[in-house]
Amino acid sequence: MSPMVTSWAGYLCLALFFLAYTLVVLEEKIHMRKSKPLIFAGCLMWLIIGLYERNHVGTSHSEEFVKELIGEIGELFFFLLAAMTYINTLDERNVFNALRSWLLNKGLGFRQLFWVTGAITFLLSPLADNLTSALLMSTVALAVSGGNSKFIVISFVNIVVAANAGGAWSPFGDITTLMVWTAGKVDTLQFAYLMIPSLINWLVPASIMYFYLPNENPQCPLEKIHLKSGARFIIFMGVATIATAVSFHQFLHLPPFLGMMLGLSALMLFGYYLKRWGDKPLPNEINSSGDRRKQSPGYFDIFSKISSVEFDTLLFFFGVLTGVGALQYIGYLALTSDLLYGTLGPTWSNIIVGIISAVVDNIPMMFAVLKMDPTMEVSQWLLITLTTGVGGSLLSVGSAAGVAVMGVDRKNYTFLSHLKWIWVIALGYIASILAWWVLPMPM
């Protein structure tokens, strides 16, 4: 055991980390963005480590460790930057407004909208990741809610569960699965083994919450939304970008963020075309002047889409990984690995880690497990991928999707409103683990 574990520096870093996470949990009460305390704590922890080693250790390896850590953070940062930019671009091109309009024009009631938004979220998460899918579909659900608070809360809970469950069976559906994938613990096709457990994880709570929904139609005005120029081609480019990222990892053995950044650069070039020649006005924007620039002063600018990326979330991940990396360097993760995996075995340990991820957030929990690197078969790595992914649904702060959705409607969907449904989410968590146990898994 490292001497820093029982030193003043170790205890102080541990206290800082949990204090920062407490502030994240209280975000809706204190109105402090979640990235701020974590970045401060993470960087301060490394300052404390540096001061300790300067006075107590002859040779320090912290510089080499941090350089390796920033490489892992950079991969995640650029992957998400590309994904979020595509989502923002599709939103600006009216793709998601058109989806909302289509749902409203179908005349669906609250109960039908509940299933439609949940199903789309579950199917979209494996492609667009759970964070962006939850953000998009919660926005759609809010738009079609007609202000009905009961529908908003239940549908938001359903969307968070569906997003985390859908993201658990895809290598790029969640930050945790992306970490497992890039670490080489599970191959691309092996994630498909989690499809049925993930589906069960969503369907069990959704089937129960369905009966608590109002059996009526929303009072919303009907509208016709036109897609902007290039929208359909950008959808194609987004799918191609994901395929490129998979190919970079699977066939070329290169980091998948390179494929995402290649797709982002292609979008930037296409954005130049739209800006110069292709960004035509919508029918209701046409006037007698015939001048596109005067008709549509907000013509397409790709850098405005990049600047509108949710950097609070990206910086939150930086703070989390920096802090967890410090705890690993000190030796706390190795100690935890010995206490859990060395005593209880991988199955129970992975189940417990999934429950803890609802409190601590699934991203640092998965990052911590990867840094512990316990000896496990592929089936157990699939289990920890499942439990940390769907376990984060138990609380609204347990996953990036839940944290993001809380910002969509702070009035109705809060930590406490989500907590009221923890019992049905827990039933889905148990059912998904039983499905993993029953179904044949790779060894």
C-alpha cells in the first residue's frame, strides 16, 4: 500500500473529492454548475500530491502519470465534441423540430407519446450516445406536454432510463461503454450481448409508470416544420461519422475519436458550402428582394454550432477524470479493488459498483474500475458495463443523461421528483441483471 494513502495529503484529497461531489448533487439547490467544483477539486488534488512528493518522495512519477491521463481525457473530450456538434447542427437544421411536429400532427395522447419518446430514445442512444439522446427527446417531450407536470416528470424519468439502457449495449452509446471499448476490454460486436438485458431494464419500469400517466391528449397547436437546406445530407454524414469511428477502432486499431474528428471536419467543409451557396431560405422567409443573406441573416456557421456545445458537461468530465486519476495515483483505487473484487468476487462487486454509480456518477465509477483493472472475463466486463450504465438511472445525478435532463425543465423535473420513482427503476435494474445471468455470455 502506498504511504500516501494514510498521509495527510491522501485524506485531504479524498475529502476534497467527496466535497466536490456533494456540491454536484446539490446543483439544483445552490445553482452552481457541476463542472466548477470538480475542476477546482481535481486540480487542487494534484497540487496537494505535488507538494507532498516534493517534501516526502525522492523521485516523483506524477508528471508521467498526468501526461498519460490527459491523453485519455483528450480522447473522450474530442469524441464528445464532435458528437455534440453534430447534434447541435441537426437541431439548427430543424430535424428535431420536424420530429416534434410529426408527433403532434399524429394526434397522439400522453400515453402514446410516453412510449414513442421512450422507444426513440432507446433506439437513438446507441448511435447518438445517451446524453445527447436524452437531451433531445426530453426537449421533444416537453414541447408536446402542453404543460402537464405529471406527464413531464414521468416521461423524463422514462427518457433517462431509456437513454442509459439504450446506451449500455453500444460501444459509443455511453461514456462508460466508450471507456470499456477504447480500453479493449470488450470488442465492438460483443456489446450486442447486452441488448436484451438493456431492453428489459427499460421495459420493466416503463410498463409500470405507464399506468400512472394521464389518459388524455395534450393541448398543443399543430404546426408544419420545414427542414433547412442540407438537413438530410447531414443526417447521412452523422451516421457515416459513427461508422468511421467504429472502423478506425475495429479495423485500423486507431482511437475512435480520430474517426469522429474526421467526420467533424467533413461537416465543417459542408458547412462552408452551405454558408457560401447552399443555405437557402425557408418558404416563410422568402421576400421580394431575392437576397439570401438579407432574408436569412443567421446563415449557417459551423463554429456557432461548436460554440453552443454543452461545455459544462465536457468540463465536468475533465474534473471527474482528473480527480479519479488523483485517487488512483494515491492508491485508493487499488485499495478499493482489493476490498471489493478480492473479497466478494466480480459478480457481486460489479452489482455493488452499479448501485454506487447512482450516487457518485457512473463515469468516475467506470473510470475507477478500469484503473483498478481487476482480472475478469469478458462476461464480467459486460456486467460492469451494464450495471454502471443502467445503475446511474436510479438517481437523476447518477448519469450524464439525468444531469442534463434536469436542466431542461428545472421546475417540474428535479432530484426529488425522480427519487419518487426509484422503486420502479430498481426493479428494472434487478431484472436486467437476472437477464444477464440467464442469457449466454462470452467468456
